[in-house]
Amino acid sequence: MSVVSQFFLRRPTHAPEQRSPERGGRRIVDSLLRLDAAVLPRGPVIHGAHGIQAHINHRVLLGDFQDTVSCTRRTAERLNFRNRTIHHAGLKKEKGEKQWEDGLRVERAGSGTKDAIRSMVMLGGVSSEEEEEEDVKRMEFAESILLNHGESRITYTYLQFLKYFRYFLATNRQGTLITLIYIRHMNFRSKEVAQAFEASHCTTLLLNLLSVDDPPVQIAAMRVLDKVSTFIYFARLIVHLGGVRPLLNNLHHPNIHMKRSAGRIVGNLCVLKKVRVLLARMDAIKPIVCLLDENTKKITQMNTDYERKVRMALAFNMSPENVLRAKINRLKQQVDSSRRMTDSLLRVLGVVLCAVSKNAEGRLALRQTGMVSVFAVLIPLARSDVLEHIMSTLQACCVDTYFRIAILTEGILPHLLESLQNSTLAVKLPCTFTLAQCANERAIREGIRKMNGLDTVVRMLRWEIKNTNGALDSIRIACTTRGQSFDEEGFANSLLRGRDRVEAKATAQHQKINFSMQKAGNMKSSRGERTAEQRDREQALGVLHETLLVGITDLIWKASLSREIVTILQEKQVYSDLVRLIIELPRLFGPFRRPVTTASVKLNGLDRAEKIVLNCLHAIAVAAQTPKILTFMAKMSQGIKPWIVLLRLAIGSLIPAACISLRVLLKHPKLQQQFINLGGLRILFAYVAAETGESRCEALRTIEACLANSNEVKNLLKPLINAPRTIVSFIASMSTEEDTQIAALNTIAQMARDENTLAIMSDLDVIEGLARILSAAYSEALKISVVHAIAACSYFGENAEYLGRANCVPMLAAIFRSSTSSVGRESDIGATQLRNAAVRALYGISRLPANVTRIWEADICEELTAMAESTEDQVQEAAAGIITNIRLLERQATCVKYT
């Protein structure tokens, strides 16, 4: 290090044209500096994230790793200086600068277009940008700003790095190690160092050093690559230059420092999907798991020796208690010291396995290696930093059913519950999400219940909601950035009843100001003066608690799939806490209250709050299917108001979940009456007209459920003048999505219970749309819905006659015959529903003699006679009615014949 500090850390004070005195080691430095010749420009100065990414892909494919940005800037600066020197006169100077700028602009445009076209031709259909995650894209955008920030000059730091690198090329082994150590401690997040690293082709040289049979040099080179590989650009470059294979070779080197350094780089590279797939295809995951198993056995042996020594110390103890305690502490310190390096290697391997488990190929390879058995031994012995990555790996793997079952069969579930109770916050986060994934299996839900894991979950939920340092308080502080509080009751009333807004504002203004001043004073006194570091630490801790609350609510939602757990959670008043979250959180981040924040805070903080509310809505939707919970929800003082507030806030990501839970709650007459009185049905029709996709489908299904649970369809639809036209428009064209068509057909079947609405829909050509969909329906769900709608609409006016002219009778008869044969052969529920709907539709159109003739010609009388024995009254009545109409037609024909 002394050589570097003597010759390279000193800033030159002489002019560039003067030569330094040739004394000692300065000869090498001066000779290397004289080699700093200008490099010709190799490309345009690129601006914009897409242009940078296209140019990076183009250069990687061509193997061109010269610093185009820096060299072009340097050449442009020299050209600008030359033009200004030559054209010193006013007119000539302006003319020369204009010509130079126009020429440079044309050159940039032409080169950029050629590079983009060439990249598209070379890449073809394989686009890596579409496969990368959002985090990778954000990192690439940040690096593009770092490497392409303005028309900056070549700085002293840039030249210093090149000087160190050239000394690194000319020196011996000791100088190489010194230079690598110094380069490693440079700030690669600075623009000059990053650009100089790229310009010097340092990545290629460091990868070549990985194959040198010199462990110190290899370790030093890998530590530099470890720091550089956090850049997405350099990570792609390392992969393209074939650096994955030597890194895997070093990962299995006997030297543990080599293993750690190689593992860190592989973990950094695994942020790219290409690397994760490459590791799976290279069959490199199995050796990594074997290495994990090997070090797990070492940890197990160390732990066994420690327990044996402790037992021996306790058995043959003749010393006082304080001496015994000191002896046991020394033994523990010895074990911690001996396993420190092994723990660090396990942590690195955990990072690699966690990254690999994000892909289906990686999970398949982990499944074949038996990784869960190794984790079952490692989890009870692992430290918190290792346990964090193990839990993250299990969280990613539990997307597959195999890993969820393996967690139960390998005995990992008790360790997960213990970690959820006693571990650090960083371990609890992935552990909670892992349990939420596993709770999809009934056996694991029962295991959580029998092991008293629900007590831990409820205790964590209460702490996050009621504690001042919990997630709810953190979200409240983050969202109310302006310090403006609000009256919750007044806010709800202003959304529920628009005519009371002015009155509520006038009466509660004084109380609102006092409440705001009091809350602001409390927040100031409790928080006090804080530094920037403390604020960042508190914000990071708040993010962890918010994420933990997301996992807890997700676990409660999945656990509520079991009726026994629902009863236990109700006894612990968990669903009251979930309703509290549904009431409080949307009012903080709704469209009327969204604070003006940065994009990152909006994406992260608000997304976490919305996920919490989403999980609460799904949990209540599942639990409310139990009559006891539904009655409890109806007895609550808020009633259906929180859901009306959610609908009026119009938060796009929460509309489907709110509609799903509403469909369950509307089964209670009291809640449905509140929903109708508060204008919920009108809001849903507004969503049907304005929203698209899943929100529209869920709104239609909720309308259908509301109409199905009511006996006064006429009174519900009478104020909604445009409702029939809106619903019929979804079946007027076959370009509508199938889910939307199914929901619209079910809604039409319920709306047809009102004769006035059915008459309006008939005038809007609803029968033509039904006939068109019946002829083109291919899925069973769509057939069931359209046949139900035909059965509901065929009783009015001339609808039956038009259905007969549209050749619907043979199609309905064919559907009835095929569904009847399927029911007899497979006992399919869908086939049964389709058969019953077809019978009712045929009965509806059998009022006309022409349609009865077509039904008799279809030769389905035997099947209809068998349907008369059905247990459902409506189906039995429909089958008997069809047979009666056929007999009446035969009787009339007989009478005409004999007269």
C-alpha cells in the first residue's frame, strides 16, 4: 500500500506538457501516462433508458466493450475547442459551431437508428428486457444516468483510475494485490470510476485472473468483481464473457475464502433471469446444495460437540455458579468463533438458492436435489442472518405444491412457527409469507391450529395495529405527510351522503382544528428532533413492519379457509381488527387523500397499505360464509358503510376484492338493505359502465347477487334508467371477453324477473344477442349462462317466436341430450346445471305450437320423462310442462284428423 500512496495518491501539479523527473518508481508512472493517447469515437452519445439498453445489448453481442460515452465526449470536447479556436471571428464562429452541432446531431441520429435496427435483427424474437423484473429495469435506468450524465469533462479521478490500472498491468504479484485492494475500496457509484472501469477493459482482465493458480490473487480479483457485479451492466458483461463457469469452479475450491467470494458474485449475478436459467441448465444447483449439506453437517457436528461439553461441565461441576457460567460462556464463544466462517459461507449459499428459486427451472432442480431435507436439519441450528435467506428460499419455493407438502412431511412446520415467535424481524417476514403460502393446504392449516400457532399470529396482529411503533402508525405517519388530520366520521358521511357535506363541514370545523393541533403536538413531542440518519432508520423499520402486516393478513386470509380456525379467530376478535384496517387505511391513501410524494414512496408504501386492505377483504369474504360471522358483521355498528366508502373511493386494485366480499355480505337481509339505501347498486352500475377487465366482471357479479337475494327487483331497477342498455351492450358483440359475457348473461337472467325491465331489454334486441351467443358458445360456463338467460327471457311477448325462428330449439335440444348423457356417465356438476337450464329454456319456448313440434322432432321425450323425477321443483315442473304441451299438440292433431 505504501507504493500506491507514494506515487499514485499525489495529485500532479505540473502542466500536461512538462515531464516529471525520472527518479525511481516515477519512471513507470510517467511512461504509462505518456501512453494515454486519444481514442477515436466508436458511437454516438446516447440519451434515454431505451436507447442505452439497446446500445448495451448491441455492444455485448458484438463484443465491443470500449467506453463509447467517455470517448465520444472527449472527442467532442476537443472538436469544440478546435472550432472555437479557428473560428474566432463572430460570424465565422457562429457558423462553424452551427455546422458542427448539425453534423453531430445527424451523426447521432444515424448511428442510433443503425444500432437500434441492428440490435433488433440480432436479437430477433428473444427479448431479454421482457423477462427481467422491475427491480432490474430500475437499476438499469439508474446506471444509465450514472454512465451517461451530461457532457462532463474527463476528470482527475478518471485519469487516476486509468493510471492505477496501467500500473496494475506492469507490476509484479505484490503490486497486483496492492492495486486490487485499492481498486476495491474505490467508489464505483461515482460516474468517473464506473466509466474508467469500463474504458480500461478491467472486467475482462479480472475474469482472466480467476483461472490463475494463485488463491490470493483470485480472491482479490473476485472481491473487486463482487463490488462491480452489483451493476446490471457489468453483471451482463460478466455473463457474456463466460464468467459463470470459472466462478462455479472457484465455488467448489477447498479454500473457504474462495468459496465465499465466488458465491457472492454468483448471488449478485442471479438478479438476472438469464443467469438463473443458466445455472439450472448447467446442472450447477445440485453441487451447490451438496455444498450446503456438507457445511450443514459441520455445523451439526460443532453443535453436538458443544452440547456434549456443556453436559460434561454440568455433570462434573465442583465450582461455584459464577465460575460455571463463565466456563459455559467460554465454550459458547469458542463455538461461535469456530463456526463464523462456515456461517458466512452458508449465508452466501442461501442467497444463491434464494435467487435460483424464483424460476420454475430452478425450483425443479431444487426439488430433484432434496433441498428441503437439508433445510430441516439446518433451520434449528442456523443463525438469524442465514435463517433469513433460508426462509426467503422456502417462500419462493412454496408456490409449488410439492414444497408445501414437503414442509409438512419433513417436520419444518414446528420450526417455522418457532421462528415466527422468537426470531428477528428480518426472519419473521419471509417466515410469515412462507406460512401464508403453505396455508393453502388443509393439513398445514390443521397443523398450525394444533400447534397453537394462531396465538402467535393474533398477538403479532394486535401489536402491529395498536402499538405506536407498529405498521398502522407507520402508514398513518407516511400518508399524512402534510400533517393534516381529518374527522373519520365526517369523512365517511361526506362520502355516503353528498348533501350533508356543507353542514358537516360547518358544524365540525372548530373541533377539526383542535384535533389537528392536538395530534400535531403529540407527534412532535413523541418524535422530537431527529437527524436524517434516524429518520431513515425509522422509515426502514416502518417498511419492515408494514410488510410484516401484509404477511400476517395474508396468513389470516389463507387460514380462514378452515371453519375451525374461523371460529377460533372470531373468539379472539380478529375480524373486528380486520374491519378496523378496512375502515382506516383506505381513508389515508384514497384518491381524495393521496399525498404528493415521490414515485418510490407511492409505489412501495401505498402498495403495502393496499395489499393489507386486499388481504382483509379476502379474509372477511371467506370467513363470512359461516353464518355466525355473517351475523356478527351485521351486528357491527359500521355495518356495510366501510364497503360503500371503498366503492366511492374508486381504488382500482381494491374494487374486485370489495365486490367479492360484498357478494357474501349481501346474503344477510340487514346488510343488503343498508347497501341499497346507501346507493350501492347505483355505484356498481357506474363501475360497469366505466371500468374494464376484472373490476367490471366483479361488479356485474355483485349486481347479480344483489338482485338474486331480493324479492323487489322492480323497485331496485326502477331508478336505474340506463341499466338495461348498459347490460345488453355486453352481449351485442362477440368481441366482449368471455368472463364479462358470462357475468352479463347472469345479470340479465336476474333483471328479467321484472316484466318492465324485460320489455325494455327486448326492445334493445336482447333476444338476438342471446341467439347469437348460443350458436357460438364453446365453453360449458358460457353455455350455462346463456341458456339461463334464454329461460328467463322466453316468457315475454314474442321472444319465444323469435327464438324458434333463430333455430334455437335444435341447439337447446342438442345441449340437453349431450348434458344428460354426461350426467349419467360422469356425474358432473356442470353438466347437471346445463341440463337443468336447458330444460327450463325448452319449457319457456314450448308455449308456441311450432316450437313444440320442433321439440317433438328432436326425439327427447324419453329424456324429458326421466327428468320429471328430478328432486328440484322448477326442473320437474319444466319437464312435465314440456311433455304436457307435446301431448296437447298430439291431441289437437288427432281431433283435427277425425273431424
